[in-house]
Amino acid sequence: MKDDARADLGRVGIWTFAFEGLPAGQVREAAAEIEELGYGALWFGEAFGRDTVGQAWLLLSATRRITVASGIANIAFRDPIAMATAERTLGEAFPGRYLLGLGGHRVDDTVHHVDGYPVPARGRALTTMRNYLAAMDAVPAHGPVPDPAPRRVLAALGPKMLHLAAERTWGAHPYFVSVEHTARARQIMGPDAFLAVEQAVVLDTDLGRAREVATAHVGGYVSMAAHQEANVRRLGFGDDDIAGGPSGRLVDAIVAYGDVEAIRRRVQQHLDAGADHVCLQVLTADPAVPPQREWRELAAALLDGQLR
């Protein structure tokens, strides 16, 4: 059964890392504009730029209606008690507007280094996430309990994590995936689980320049993120697509680039494959600058009610 909460997010949202390095005032202004453009959700990543809980509060405070979604809050960075109480606080302060995406990169490794900083592993990914969710649910409430409770999704890629997402949370938030992955995810999770897919895009009619940006994005992930490489291999990409730089076939599967119509087609393909919501990560040659021009152009093209 499809729930009303999906309608609140709409078919298209924005996903960005750009807010990590910006002063709070610029983040507030950009978030308010994204809401006014009509996007249904604002997804943000977490590295070491700004803590996910503080970032969520900043974005929720700067807006009035839009859903603010962590994409994702890294479980390696905080224990379940801290995450559960933060989730309740945000859910109570901003009813129905906070969506908690949970994930944790390469938790199987002994130590995962982020910019040289060691982040200890927590164990095998599936068991770790299952236990983390159970621990969050067990945390006693000694403050206001939000009604409705905030929704949760998992950064699920493989079949087992997708099953867990459907079993234990509202659904899944796959990142760095193809349309084929969306179809597989829907089949694995069934018709009722929520599926919000991240789609990287380059809005540039100079296809050579756009492809350079897209190739750099894909190459960075498959060379440094073992879980992303494993996922593209599950989708049928091999050494010829990965070693020595990503193949054109792999780049085209992961990134949509070109004019607004090319991006509209990719969004519709995800929706046709079973996605409920597609969050667009706009890539540019300068990732430190928020792509506000592109957000505006895409809003005008994609939020006109023509997506099925």
C-alpha cells in the first residue's frame, strides 16, 4: 500500500554535498531557494564538513515545508543512543519533515581512513546495521516523542541490505546506481517499500565537457569505494569497465548528462523501473560552488507535472 508520506517528497528532489563547506548563512539561503523552486526533498551527504544532525537542523530551520533527508548519516560516526535521541528531537521539532537515511561505508574493514583520519570498523555490514536499528529502537524516551515518528531509509545496494531496508525501515536510498539497479531493487523489496534513488547529472550541452565531469565522478568512486565497485560488478560491469578508468558504458549508466531533456528521460526511466523518488546530484567542474543555476533550470523542466 502506498502511503501519503511519499506524496510529500514528490517525484524529484535535490541531493548535494555542496553544503558541507559553505557558511551557515549561504546554506540557509540556498535551502530556502530549493524549497521555493518546488522540489519535494533536500538530501545531503555527510563527510567531515558538518555533522549530519547539525546540518539537518540548519536546513529544517531555513525552510518551512520541504522534507530534509540525510543521505546518509554514517553509523560509524555516532552510537545508536545519540542517533535515536537526535532523530526524536528533529522529528518533534519539525513534524513530518525529517527523513533519516542511515549507512556506513566499508564497515567490514579493520579501519576505514577518511582524509587520513581512522574510523574503526563496526563489523559485517548487514549484522551491524540490523543491530544498530535494534539498538536505536531500544533507547528509552525521556523527552517528547514525535508524532508521526520520523521515517528511516537505508543506503542499500546489495540484495541482503535491500531486504533489510524493506523489512526494518520505510525503504532504501541507493546511491551511485543505474536504472537496472532500480528495477532490481524494486523486485527485491516488493511493491510497498519506499525507493529513493540518487541520480548524478551534468547539465551541459557541450557533451565532451559534460562527459569529462561525469567520468571524473565515476572514476573517483570505483577507484576508492570498494562497496561501489562491488555493486557495479553485480550489475555486469567487469575489469574492462573499471581498471584504468571507467568505461564509457559505465559512465553512461551512472551519470545522466547533456540537456534538460536527457536528464528528464533518465528520471522517467528510474520512475518506470520502480523508483518512488529521484534525487538529483548536480555535478559541475567546481564542486565547491553550489549549482544553483542548474537547480533552477532543472526545476523548470522537471517539476511541470509531466513525469509519470
